[in-house]
Amino acid sequence: MDSLTSALSHTREKYRSIFIAAQAQLLDRLEQLRNDLTPQGCPLCDALAHDHCQAHYPDHHYPDQTQTQAKIQTQAKIKVHSEAETPIALTHARVECLLKLPTHDHCRYKPWRQQALKVLSQQVAKEIYQRLQTIQQYRETFSCKRTGNCCRMASSEFSWDVLVQKAAEGDRFAAQFTSVFLPYASLEAVAKRFPEEVAEIVSFSGVQDDGQPGVYFYHCPYVTEDNLCGLYGQPERPDLCATYPDTSLTYIHKGCAWKPWQEETHTDALLCHAMIELCSFLVDCLKTSLDASVQASSILPKAKTL
């Protein structure tokens, strides 16, 4: 179990490092775009961002608008409040603040925010899609070994009753899943057949408030004794079976033919996940900013509260 805990901790730290690096690169990209489009800046927005950084990071000198980009990039590192204190360049805190500020009348940063929105929703989104496509194309070079493990031990964060309810509400995945899979009678029943795998998944999923594992196990009654799909080639076979595994972030059994694919593409998949999270957050910030259309005088008091 110690090795499982260690592996889980390693994955979390790995994702954290990937997320921080992706955040820095994305904000650097948007800062460069700001420099290209509005090198003169916007006096009001810059003042608000200055107050924000001074309020949150008082121990660090905030670069004024006359400093060069090279000097800004070499500013001392600062700390932000999070699960663990994480260093972030002061210029990153500044550009993120500028992205969140409401776009006031005559705001010089409006063209930059509009272009940043396009870059994130079009260019960056396309880059993420292409990376995901590469991962999926590589998946097609592997073939099933017919171990039957993925059919006999599927897991979900949702109970059977919740899955049935979701299917009734139109959830396509839940509808497909409940059309073939059945729940195990107990955790002990599945653990007896797959002790190592169940221990690993339970360790990864954690426990609920009532102390029960935060995962539920299912099996397909159509898998044959020789590990073949009893529904293969029939319309009743759901797409989720035909496309499994559709992501290298899912749990894959050690003996599965796609385990090497998962191990080789896991870092790229984590990066895509981080980029999707970051882009979604920044796109929402920009849309809110651009939709604000406020008078300049109305946002002056916000300097200390952003």
C-alpha cells in the first residue's frame, strides 16, 4: 500500500508541476501579446493592477510602466496562497489581474483582451485539440490482449442508483454504461477477485464522508469465459466499450495492452488537462471583463479588493 500511496503522491506532484509551468507559459504568451498591442498600457488599469499587487504582495517591488520587459521578467519571485505555497513571477500576478479587471470606457486594454480571448479560444484550443489527437492516434497502434479485466472490473465515482438517474436525465455515458454493466454485490466480492487493483483504485479515490470508498465497482455479464465480448459486432454493444480506453488519465489494468500507451502519453494528457482548465478560467475572466462595459469612475474603489 505504501507504493500505491507513493505513486498517487507522485502523480499529484507531477500534475502540480505541469500546471504551474503551463500557467507561466500561457501568461507569458498573453503578456507578450499585451506588449505587442498596447505597449503604452492603460493608466487606470495599470494603477488598479499596481494597487492589487501592492496589497497582496507588499514585500516585493512592483515594476512601474516605464520599466523594460526584460527587467519585469527578472523581478523577484513571490508566493501565492494555495495548497502549498507556490512561487509565481510578479509579472504573472500582474497580467492575470489585468485580464480580470472590468473593461471600462476608453480602456486601452480592450483590444488586447479581445485578442487574448481569440488566442485562447481559437489558437490555444486548436493546439490542445491537436495534442489530444496525437495521443488518440497513437492509441490506435495498440490492440486488445483480451484479458477481460476491463469488462469484469469497471469502476465509477457514481453509485448504481445515481447512474440510473443520470441515464434517465439524458446522460449518454450513464445510459450506455447501465445498458451493459451491473454492480458488484459488495466491495469484498470484487476485492476477492481483483485484490491489488481494488486496493489501488480505492487508495486513489479516497473515502466519502460516511467512511465508505469513494468508488463503485461494476462488471459486464456479457464477457465470455474465453474473455471475448458477447456483444461484439451487435448494435447493443455501446460505444464506450469500443473506444475504451479513450483517455490515458483513466485507470488501466497492468496487463492491459494499452498500459504502455498510458505510461507514454500520461504527461501529455496531464498537460492537456491543465491547459483546458487554465483556458476555461481565463476565457471566463475575459468574457466577464469585456461584458462589464463600466464607467471608469465606478471601478476605482476596486483597487484594493480584486
